[in-house]
Amino acid sequence: MSVKISLLKPGQTATISSVSADDPGLLRRLEAMGFQVGQKVKLLRKAWLNGPLHLRVGLSTEVAMRQHEADQILVDVED
């Protein structure tokens, strides 16, 4: 079952199942940062009050992302 990446708990790893965005520029930026279907992603930290998420994409890329941007990415959570 796919869930929004913002619903992960810190330390959880998941596989990206879908990336979508209304803005084509945002979609290109997400893909350029490594957010592509099949890629592993790990939530490192979540800021309070719906602040940014700190994510690791692949093995070494770390990204801070706003919550509404992160909601464009669906993932399959690993057990």
C-alpha cells in the first residue's frame, strides 16, 4: 500500500512508488534530486508544526523538503 512520504516516522525506509506534481518545474526538481520510482528513501527527521522533512534519497543524497512538496511523493513502506 502506498502512502505519502510525510506519513513516515523518523528512521523508516521506503521505496518510491509514484512522483507527481501539478507544477512541471517541481516535478523536474524532484527527479533531479533523485526522487524517482524504485529509489529508496529514508526519513531522517521531521520538524515540528508541519515544518520541513529531512530525507536521505539513495545512499548519500540528503534533502530538506517542505511538507506540501513531500506530499507529492508516494512510497511503499518496508517492514
